[in-house]
Amino acid sequence: MPHPVYLVRHGQSQWNVRRLTQGQTPHPPLTDLGRSQSAAAAELIAEDLKDVGLAADRLVSSDLTRAAETAAVIGRRLQLTPESDPRLREQHLGDLEGRTYEETWAAAEAFDWSDPTQPIAAGESLMDVYERMGAVLSDLDRGSVSVLVSHGDAIRSAVAHLQGMKPHEAPWVDVPNGAVARIDDDLTWLGQ
């Protein structure tokens, strides 16, 4: 049986609080709540692994600050040094990044969101994210336990990939800050 893979969304960032569209904006750091969410995610993973008698072997994170800070918190708890992989980044949302959510939603009406191959605001298409997340998952050694720290839309794409669906065909999955999903023979959201 393959070992589990854990997908973790970064903790709350300062831009989450300010309601600014992040995408691949590199610098927004975690808030105090974000660090607490990261610690809680680490504890969920540690307890889950303890229950099945395994230990995490590898911790890989998006290189964006909010994910890297989350991975550092998780790494301390799991006694792992985080590796960086830019393929775990959030969807690049081009000109929408840095705008308020309200401005983003208003500007987003100009884009055809039903076409998964359409780059959004001179950024990436949904299929671009889906393919790079699929490549990350395909590169994993399933004979060891991996923890991947990423972002909401990227994790939704990974979940669709694991379920054998295209991202635009998969049902919407809510991925709050600090959420943890375990993937083995099935998909399980921990702590929910």
C-alpha cells in the first residue's frame, strides 16, 4: 500500500486579512493566527502519523513566503527541513494580484472562467496549475511519507488530479487556511 501524502494549505497571511488577491505574490507573511494554524496542521499530521505508526520522510513547500513560513513551523514539529519547489505555488493571477477581492471579482468578469485553458489576467490558466501539481504528485516516492505545503487553488487542482478529474469538472473543495488533506487510497480532510 502506498504511504500517505499530506497536502497543507498555508496559514493565514497578512494579505488574507487585508482581502488582497495574492496569487504568486511572493512576500505576504503569516499573521499570528497563520502561525497558530500552521502549528495546528503540524499537530494533526503528527497525530495522524502516530496512529498509523509512520513518520514523515519529506517536507516540500511552495517558495512563496506564506507557504515557506508554514513549512518551517511544520518542519520543527516533524523534525524535517523543508525543501522548496516552485511548482507548488498558487495560480499566477497576473494583473489581478494585489487588488482587493472586490476589485478582483469585478475585473474577473471580463474573463471566461469556463475555459480551463484560458490564462487569467496574463497569468496562468487552471490547466497550467493542474499540470504542474500533477507533475509534483507524479514525482513523489509513494514508498515514503511526504508533506506538501501549498495554496488553495493549487490544492484544489491536486485533489482533482488525484480523483482522475480535470480541474473544471471536479466539485468545488473548500480549502481554508491551515487545512490538511491526507491522500492514500482515499482523500481524507483531517480535523474537519
